[in-house]
Amino acid sequence: MSGTPNILAGRVAVVTGASRGIGKGIALELGAAGATVYVTGRTSKPGKLPGTVHETATAVTTLGGGQGIAAVCDHRDDDAVEKLFARIRAEQGRLDVLVNNVYNSPAAARWLGRKFWDVPPKAWDETFDIGVRSHYVASVFAAPLLIESEGLIVNVSSPGARRYIHNAVYGVAKTALDRLTADLAHDLDGTGATAVSIWPGIVNTELLQLVPADVNGRRQVTLPGEGTFDLDAAETPRFAGRAVVALAADPGRSTRTGQAWKVADLAEDYGFTDVDGRIPRAD
């Protein structure tokens, strides 16, 4: 479905945390499908990791079909988030897709593979404030627009909601996020609007691209207690984007509302692939 030109022409989307990584991949695919995409995040100037909201917005527009609009926004600031959606109403008069993706990956990376007694309480606050609360806040302020358009909320979650991944804090946060998805869908029932979680696999983001090749030329990452993963076989960030496009374009997506879906399963259901033609699976 992602290969259909302008399948989302006339639609308006917001992707939070889209300076880089999965958020950027989703924004690019929505733009490639013809949508106007508001790209949000704090990064307005290049830092240690590549990518800014302005660069992503430009890339969305350059793809053709859609338009990228940069919106610098700290999703810890409720007033700023409220103003973002007021701006969208004023400029566009509608909103069709909200992708809640914002997450502090560099901060979370410090605690990978740690036992809970080695993970400080501040890690809980960092994870929940950005990875759960911010999703709720954006959904609150987006809801009136999404109900008017019978739109879609997509929460970028993880199989960590069902099994142990990374550490206790990560798993509890992803479980909370999937519970949020279910409850948003419950409240949206009867409005025509829908809410789903998606579960990407191992994604070759800019952060993981910093992992060097070993003596055999293979780029691998070992996650304590989880195994060793071949990053050259990982998903690209645009694979998740193609899942969002397929969901947004599906007139029957109400059958999926309130549930969490693996991106690879959605690929098989909707018939899309990653940019290299594969359907990568990390499990």
C-alpha cells in the first residue's frame, strides 16, 4: 500500500520525535504517500546525533507528493503541545494521523541490561515522562481534531510490553503505553477515530549506526540477557512508516483499534516490505 502514489493526499499528520530514527522514517513515508506532515521534536540544531526537525521536514517535502512542516516542540511542555495542535487547526483545519513516537533513546541506552536495583529512580521518570505521559498529552490535545476526521492515533511501542526487554523500567513503560492505547480506543469507540500500538523490531537508527563493524565486517550489537543481533539485517526506520501509511489508508482499520501490532505482521497483512524488499523479523 505504501507504494501507491498520493494515497494519503489531503491528509494531515503529526509525528512526534521525528528529528531522526523511527519517527523520521514514519514522517518520510507519510510524506511519500502525499500527506502534509508536522515534524516535531526539540532538535533544531545538529548535535552529537545527526538530524533536526528542519532537516526531516525538508526531506519529507523533497520526496514529492506531501509536505513537511517543522515544529520545534518540547513534549514535556504541555502548553507548547497544546499550542502545536491549535496551530494545526488554524493552518490546516484538520488532523488525520497522530504518531506518538517521541522517546529519549540516548538516555534509555545508559540502562540497557541492568538489574532493577542498578537502574536509578530518575530513569523511571525519564522513561515515563517522555515515553508515556507525552503520548497521553499529545493525544488529549489532538483528540478533537481526530474525532472530526475519524482519524488515527499510532503509539510506537515494543514487544517489551509482553516479555522482558532491556530492563524492568522499559517493560513497565511499554506495557503502560499499550494499556493507554487500549483505553484511548475504548473512549474513541463510536466516534470513528481509532488508536493502535505498533511494535517495530530491531531498527537500524542513527544511534545504532554508530556501532562499528567487527573484524569480519559485521555490525552486531549484543544486548545483555537478550542476545546478539545483526544490524545489517535490521529494519530501516521507514519500515514502520509503511505500516503507519497502510493503517491510515485502511478504511477497515477499526477492526485493529485498541490492539498492538508487530510491524512485520502488518507487512504480511497489507503486502508492503522494507525499502530493500524484505520483511525483516527480529524474533
